[in-house]
Amino acid sequence: QGAKMAVAKRTVELFYDVISPYSWFGFEVLCRYRSRWNLDLQFRPFYLAGVMGASGNKPPGLVPAKAMYMTRDLERLRDFYQ
């Protein structure tokens, strides 16, 4: 059978805010595949509201079109990763 090549360990930094559902998906996927992808995970909390405020961006809860898109997007992600 074919020999598997060793993959060098890679460091991945996950910048997350517990308010973000996308942070949760990122966390789950990276933890699920950590050993398969040979990852050294480093978790970096950040304040998403601060980034939003500094960039003049508004969160999905305040913009109906964003909220609708995010709802559909999260459903797609849920279905894909089940």
C-alpha cells in the first residue's frame, strides 16, 4: 500500500468571540480535524463588538438583510458539518 507522507505540524491561530456563531463553527472544525491535519491550535479571544465599532460595521442583529443571510448561511454550515 502507499506510504503516507508525514505532514509538518502547522500552527493555526483561531481568533474568536463567543458571541459569534462562526467562531463556534471554526472551533468545532479545527478541533475535529486537529490530529488529522497535524495542527497546533492557539486560541486568541478578541472583542468582535470593538472591531465592528472601529470599522463602522453593524452586526447582523441590526441589519435585517444581514440577519436573513446569516440565518441561511448557518443552516447551510450546520447541514454540511453534521
